Amino acid sequence: MTSHLSKRFESERVKYERELKTFYQIMNEKLKIEQGENKEDDIDQILLYRDVPMNNLWVYIMTSGYVVPFIDNASVASKTAGLYGTSLAYDETCEKLVIIRKICSEVGFTL
């Protein structure tokens, strides 16, 4: 029983590694990745909620096209119980989307 399971896991690992090589090859052929320089201030503006720096901006796009953003200060290594998050008001949402579109357009990605 364990040998059968072991063989199955090994075949899945081989299959996964083969697909991963193909994935990277396709990505390298299809995408050109450029590093954005001097974008720290723009990104900091995106992650700023009023005067409080945050760590994450989540943007949910509804099927109707309505955008619902949520911003929070969570981090992977956070040991604090003082996590904070909130959804953004309409004006704040518009400001964030303008900055996001600007950054994306500068690297050739359109929304």
C-alpha cells in the first residue's frame, strides 16, 4: 500500500516539475518584465489610509463593475492583536485607482 502511494506521489512530483519548466518557458517567451524605478512614493500613496501607512490593499471587482477596496495593516509575521482594516470611501477609492492606473501604464500594463 505505501509503495503504491509513494509511486503515485513521485509521478505527481515529476509531472509537476515538467509542467513548471514549461510554465517558466512560456512566461519568459510571452512576458517582458520591467522593474519600475522610483515608484516607492506612488506605492506608499496607495498604501496610505488617511495618515496611517498600511500593508495591503485588496480590490474586489464585482460582476457589475463596482470596485470595493479594503485596506489593512496585516503582515505575515505580525504578532500583534491590534490589526486594523477598513473599506475605503468613494473618493479614496478613486484616488487609489488613479495611482494604480498610472503605475500600470508606465510599465505597459493597462486596466
